[in-house]
Amino acid sequence: MLSPQDQLRLQRERTLWLATVRPNGTPHLVPIWYVWLDDKAYLCTARDSVKARNLAQQPHVVLALQDADDPLVIQATAHLLDETPERVVQAFQEKFDWNIRGDATYNAVIEITPTRVVL
């Protein structure tokens, strides 16, 4: 599905754009930090954020990297994790120097599984 070059870009980039769908059907688009592990993206957000609430109702998302001159757009499904794998905690620590396990504000981890590469 993803080329080796796309995999490297996803591992290297710091921010992606995440589109979720509100209950009334309107889109919600936000930039967010992420880590890429084992062909999945992991995001850390507040459990009561708009994106987390949207995902509880509709798991289909679209994510894109920021560089519009070299687009990478991926359709995916997402879900909130009940428990955060240690490798995800470590990846956030290494990439952002951020201990997500100790963060009271950003208290939810979302796992995103690609279903289709659009661009």
C-alpha cells in the first residue's frame, strides 16, 4: 500500500492533518503531532477533544502530510486505545521528548490504520 519512501516520510514528519466527521456530517480538520509505527499512526489528544468525540461516533478519517508540493493523503479507520503500548509511549518520548503517559491534558491515544492511499 505505502511505498518505502512514503513510510520514511511518515516516520520522519512531525505533524499531519487529520480530518474527522462531526455528528452533523461536517468535517473537522486539525494539525496534530503523531508517531508512525508498524504501518499505523498514533496520536495523543484530550479524551474530550472534538476529534476524540467525533471518532467515538464515526471511525473513518483522512490524514495528510503537510507538504502540498508532495502530497500524501490516506483514508483510514481510527479508534481510541484502552491501553497504550509501551512502544508507542517510547516513540513519542524519542520523537518529541514527551512522556504521554504522564500528561493529564492529552490523556487519550488514537490508533489509525490506513485503508487506502489516495495520493
